[in-house]
Amino acid sequence: MNKKEAIDYCINLAKSANENEIRPNPFVGAVLLDEANQIIGEGFHQKLGGPHAEVFAIEQALQKTTDLSQATIYISLEPCSHFGKTPPCCDLIIKHGIKKVIIASLDPNPKVESVEKLRLAGIEVEIINDPSAITLNKRFFTQHIKLRPYFLLKTASTIDGKIADRNNHSKWISNEDSRQFVHAQLRSNTDAILTSYKTILQDDASFTIRIEGEPIKETNLIIIDKELTFLNTEYNKLPIFYNRTNTKIYFITDKKNTPVNASSIELIEGDFNNEGLIFSSITAQLMEKGFYSILAEGGQKLNASLIDQNMADELYWFIAPKLLNDQQAIPMLGIDKANHLDNAYRLELVDMKRFQEDILLHYFIKQPLD
Amino acid sequence: MNKKEAIDYCINLAKSANENEIRPNPFVGAVLLDEANQIIGEGFHQKLGGPHAEVFAIEQALQKTTDLSQATIYISLEPCSHFGKTPPCCDLIIKHGIKKVIIASLDPNPKVESVEKLRLAGIEVEIINDPSAITLNKRFFTQHIKLRPYFLLKTASTIDGKIADRNNHSKWISNEDSRQFVHAQLRSNTDAILTSYKTILQDDASFTIRIEGEPIKETNLIIIDKELTFLNTEYNKLPIFYNRTNTKIYFITDKKNTPVNASSIELIEGDFNNEGLIFSSITAQLMEKGFYSILAEGGQKLNASLIDQNMADELYWFIAPKLLNDQQAIPMLGIDKANHLDNAYRLELVDMKRFQEDILLHYFIKQPLD
């Protein structure tokens, strides 16, 4: 196994994890090779709070040999050097006198200083900025480098890009299989759903997770409601106000210090301008509440604002085999701001799927500095 | 080989033809089975003016046996009964005393009366309206049943459905590979391109067929130009006015009896209302000129009008990995006419292709009576 193969092997191991089990930790895979470049140990991070990939790999190798002095460990992400939920993997590598460490991507967390620590201990360290290793942990890198949650946009439109007709009828654009994917893959793998009160009123949605054959699950819901008009007029009247046990509804408002009596409701104070919410005013608060990945399920304005403010990281776009052919039907995104084609936002196609006659296109949205 | 298998076999044989070689004839495949349901002859229509599928199948069988009295012939389309470019296949079947004829789809041409003729000759005839056999010849059926050309819409948009930014910059939305497909598969397999003068002015297009490694080919061009303003002001100033040898430019106008001096230009008189051209006023003229399949490469209005007037049969939609996020950028289609989501046009997904990061979605557009 050569270097490239070993790195790809690590990345594939890392992907074996269930995102829901490790969030907000990154995906990590590790493989230990002996002098002859044969695998003697491997592992991946499987569970938040559980052992890191390196621990599995080293323990597996120790069952074969106690001498790791000629071994090289490949890791898809820089090993940790600090005491978190587990002891530092960096120390474990030093303790077992592993000869060389090859790191496919550096940890952006400033608390992690393994490279220096390993080199001081006389271990050879090679750093490869492997694009696949970086893409694998796009959410994690965004959280730690941009210090904000990772935003995923989900929208379902007709072929002419409409999410509702001109009278706001939107049930249903996409089919049952597409909607199942939203529940099982998107809502299930994010920390909260962000939406607008208009979307809630129009769709009469509950924003729970409904997977066939499983009990209904709650989700944290974040609602932009500048004046708290929606909260004041609709409280307890709509399906979102179900009896919550482990989630809350968060209202983003510019009304300071408003008291709230319901235990399942919290306010987040944000800044607004003429165009609406300034997302950077609430991102730190969202992170503090443990919302590292947020699924935006809103309308034209929410999608457009997140894109315009360079907060939109991914797009999941369902296309139904329908056409309205009406200019005044509601588009999936767009604001009134001139943009030259040469300056169009660029996206990277990640995947395409078919759900009967619906198409799902999954993109990364490139940010200006990407 | 059972009945279903034999029909599918015929349809697959039919598809072996190159559409460009047979247009406007239909795709046809035929297979002859002996008493034991073994294939003794097969064929497909290969070339306009050349032998029909049945001729190939029967000739092949005759090399094995002179007695076809126990044979069954399966044909994807009703055999011809009239003298066209070749003698009637119906007579050939009768002449060789074939026992049974199984027809996967009836010929809508009223001149074709084979079923009756075969039955009168004592041949057992079974008619199956096989959906695949009908879809295979969608163009042919549209021409003969609706007595109008078959219209294919081609559009290339951003993810937010825009074909140009608000200042009409549209070069380039789609990538080189997508554009090659348009030349090699769409322009090459249709009889003319339909567009608007606005599209020509904005794109400075020549509308030729440019395939890498092949000489540039001409295409017939149909331009909607009600007042002939475009012809009068732009004649010979734009790339479309190249030196034509076997094609023409057709201007659709409501100016009656306007003389034209250029040999490569013809006028088609059409009716217009406030919304623009009434396509039904020109379809017969287009058919007379030999335009059975027409590729519409226009802007928002052309696409929207064809859809609104139930003339749009297929959609080839290229999606580039870009977003403008500008409400005022130019959409790929749409008119100002309310349409309830329940009455949305329905499409049938035929195929999806990927050209690097561009996606091509290919749909049949269902007509109200389909």
C-alpha cells in the first residue's frame, strides 16, 4: 500500500462512521503500516465521547507486535493533543514510539498542536493537505475556521424553480420518497432547522422527523420573527407547538430582554437591517447552544439571504417533474440585487439522486474565500 | 421467446437506426418467429427511402425456409399498405402467407389500412398498444395525429433558473461539453431551429452545427419577427447571414405579401395576438416545408409560449453549477398567467446526464390530452 492508497484508505475508514453518532466531532480514520507497508492496525472514530481512530488502530497493532518503532501511522486528520473527552492521541503515538505520522489534514482547532509536540518527541511528521480529507470534514472545518454553524439549504421546486404557485399553494411539490430523504438524511443529521414564520404559516408544518416505521422525533426549530408578532399571535395554535421533551423553539428577534414563560421557547437576540436578519449577529449564540449544523428549510428570502451573506454551505435541491410557467409564482431564491454572470456564485456538484421522477441535486456552495 | 420478449426485441431493433438517417420516417423493427418461437428473421428500418423492417426480416427468413405459413411476424409499428418510396409491406406479408401478424402500435397515417387488408387475406392480426412502441415514435405520432411539427425545447440555466443576468449577459451558462451535445445530438437530429430575434442579437449566434473534427454544417433557421424590423435592420450584419447552400432563414411575420430578394430568405405569414405568435397559424406551413421536428432555442418568452400553447413536446434542460441570486435576472421561461399548483404541467423524466458539473435533464412534456 503506497502513501496515496493509505490516505484514501483512512478517508474511507473515516466515512464508515454514522454522522449522527459523532456530531459535532469530525470524521477520522487511521491506519498503521509496518516496514513492509502492510496494514497492522486500523480504526475510525465511531461515537461522540468514544475512542478516536488512532486508539483503535494502535490497539489492533499491539495485538500483533509490541514494537511499533518501524511503523507509520496515517491519519485523515491531525491527532488531538489536548485532554477532551479522551486523553490526547498525540501522547499515545509518542508513548508507543511510532516512527512516522502522516496527516491528511490539519486540525483547525487552535488547542490542537500535535505536529509540534510529535516533532519535539523525535517523530517524523508529514502533512498532506488532501482535498478529500478536507471535504470529508467540511462541516467541522467551517465551524472551527469560520466560527459559525454550517448551513445546509434544502429546497424543492418545479422545473421553473418555483416553490409555490402565485397564491402560495406549495403542497406538494416533491414526492413522498424525496420527503422521506429529507427526514431520514437531512433533518436527522443536523442540530436544528432554521425557517421563517411565513413558511410555517403557509405549510402548516410541524418540522418533526418522521421516518416510516420509527417513532416521530423532535427537532430544534429556529424561527426568524423580528417583532415576535408570530410568537405572540400564533403561540400554541400551530403544529410546531407540540409538547417538547428534549428540544426547543428559538425565536430570533430584535426585541431585547423580552420575558418568555414557556419552557420550550427561547429567544435569540439578533441584529436586523432593511434586508432582514444579519446572520453574523446570531452565529456565536447558535454555536453556544450546540447548533453546529443547521438545515435551512425556508422560502425565497431565507435562502437568498443565507447565500447573499455567504453563510450557505450546501444545497439540497429537489426538482419535481412539473412546470408552472407563471412568472408570478414564488421562486426558490432571489433578492433584488444586480449580479453579473461573471460573478455568479459557483457550486460544486457533489451528487445526483433520483427519487422516482424527482431529481435531487446536491451541491457545495463555494464561498468567496474557498 | 414469448410475446413480450418478441415485442421488446422489435423495439430494440428499431432503436438501432440513426434518427438522422430515417427522419421523418418512424423507427421500426420486425422479427419473424417460427412455430417453436425461434427467430428466423429480423430487421429494422435503416434509411429514408430504403427497405422497411419487414423486408429485411422476411428476406432473412427466406434464406432458411421457403415456407412461412407457420411463422408469426412481430412489428413495432403497423406495416404500410400503400405505395410510398417502397412497395407495401402488407402485400409482402400476404404474398408469403405468414400465419400471424402482431403489431405493437398502429400507424396513425390514414393511408395505412393494413390491419383490414391482412384480415381480409385470412391472416390473424393482433394489435398491442405497447407504451414503449408508442414512445419510441413520439415525434412521428405527433406529426401524424396532431398534424404539426414536434417541438423540442432546449435551455441552459443557472440553478436559480436564469438564462442571463439582468443585463442580458448569457455567455456562457453551460460548459463546452454541454454545448457539444446540443450540436451533435439536438441540432443534428432536427429539421430546423426556431428562435427569436432577441436571442440572436443577445447571443450573436450563428446557429450552425459545429462538431469537433467535422466540417461546420448549416441549419434551417426560423425567426419570429412580426414587423420584419429585425430583417430590415440587421440583414447581412450578423453571423446567421452566412453564405447558405442548402438551408434558408424563415422569418415569421404578419406583414402579408412582402417581397424578398435574397434566395436564402423566405417569409412565413403567421397570426399574432397581444401575447405574440399563435403557433397553430404556422404549423401546417412548417410541415409543408419539411420541418417535422423543430428545436426551439429561444428565451423566456419563446419557451413559455410554446408551453402555454401546448406545442412543447420535450425539454432538454442543462443546469450549470452557478447561482445568480438576483430576482431580476432573466428566467428560462414564464408568462404572466396564474396557474394553480394542482394544474401544473406534468413532465416525464426520460433521462439524466452529467457533462462534468453540468446536469442535463431530459423530459417529455405531457400535453393535456396525453
